[in-house]
Amino acid sequence: MPYVEFNLTKGATAEQKAQLVEGVTDLLVKVLDKNPSSTQVIIKEIESDSWGISGRSVKRLRAEGKTANISKD
């Protein structure tokens, strides 16, 4: 029973999250021949001020325009 967990900063749409769940499930079926019925994909969303990179919160980095190489926002 595969279990995959993503930790993302908040902001993904419901459609994007659905695509992640479907895509990861399909990948596990294709690469590892796993049963999609028992595959679990969990998406945890974290506030950008609760995620830090290089000593600064993602919220601050985004405000400073310094996220080009770490995220699309």
C-alpha cells in the first residue's frame, strides 16, 4: 500500500491537487506496478510564513521577489 505525502505552501487549486493525486497514482502503477485502489496520496498545505528557506520565510522571500529559483510565486 503506497503512501505519498506532499508538503506545499498554500495556493494550489483544487484542480492542481487533483492532478497531483492522479498523476502520482498513475506513476506508481506504471513504474512499480502498484494497485491504484490501495494507493494513498496526501497533500498538506502550509502557510508561507510557516515555511523557511535560507533563513527567511517563503512569505518574506516572495514579498522581496526572491523566489524565482525556488517557486513560481
